[in-house]
Amino acid sequence: MEHSHLQETDTGYKVFLYIFYVCAFIMLSITAYGFYAMYVEWEQNGTYVMGEVLVKTEIPFENFAKLTTWLFFSTIIGWYCVSRIGWKKTTKLMTWKMALLQLMLLGFVIICLYEVLYNFTVLNAQITAGIINGKVPDIDSLTVAYPDQNRPWNLIFATKMFLVGFLISSHAFYLSTKPRKNLDT
């Protein structure tokens, strides 16, 4: 009997599971490094720029991918793996719980879309304002002092992280509106 949905006995299930574990390790490692660097900067200067160390650190060698890119990539791939291997968990949700989940996801979609547009617009404005005599500013160092002056956000980091949030919450909202899969198939 051929299954139309991914089952625990399928070899593809284990592939998605192991890739999720790799993505989770990457996400946790980058997040721990980011928190550590942020803590050190706070102790030394009394302030920090959220995400700046992740935007300026390139792995595995110079001029390759930055940690924000690895975090972006692993989060998207990890979410896709979770959506493939965890589909059975959503088949048992009652209609009122699913309705609340859909409203929450729609709220996340709207908030993340706004933040992506806001951060991208501010980033674009700062790049445009920073161009003097054809010289482009250091794009990786552009920040916005929002919501707190002492804790500004790096605009590249903010744009990428809210884009990840938008993509994941949009995909989750889409999946939540599809008809439920049958556990027997």
C-alpha cells in the first residue's frame, strides 16, 4: 500500500528529520553566539546593536555567507522539514483551536509583513541618504534606533529575520487553511 503523505516508516521522513536536526543545531549555535557577543558588547559599552555581529561575521571563510544568511537559510529549511514531518500533530486540532491558531498566524503574517516593509524602506532610505559623491555607505553597519535608543537593530538583520517570520507564518497560515490530511492515507 502506497502512502500519499509522509509516514515515519518512509526513508524520506528520516531525511527530513536529520536535516531538521542539522538546521536546529545551526540555529541554536548562531543564536548562542549572537547572545554571547551581544552580552560582551553590553558589558563593555553599555549598549549593543541587535544582530550586528551576525551580519559582520562570515562563515566558513571571508567573503562567503554571513551568519544572518546561514540563520535565514537554516530557519526556512528547518521549518519546511517540520511541516513535512509534523503534519500528524495538526490533524487532531479541534475547530475552535484551529480557528484561534489561524487568527494568530494571520496576525503574525500582518505584523511581519509590516516589519519587513518598514525595515527595508528605512534601509533603502539610509543607503540613498548615505551616498555622497558616488560613495556607498557600509550597508552592514546601518541601524535603526527602534524601539530603544540604547538597543538599535541592524537593518540587514531585522529585514532578514522579519522576512523569515513572514515566510514561515504565511506558509503555516496556508497549511492551516488546507483541508486536513487523513491519518489513514
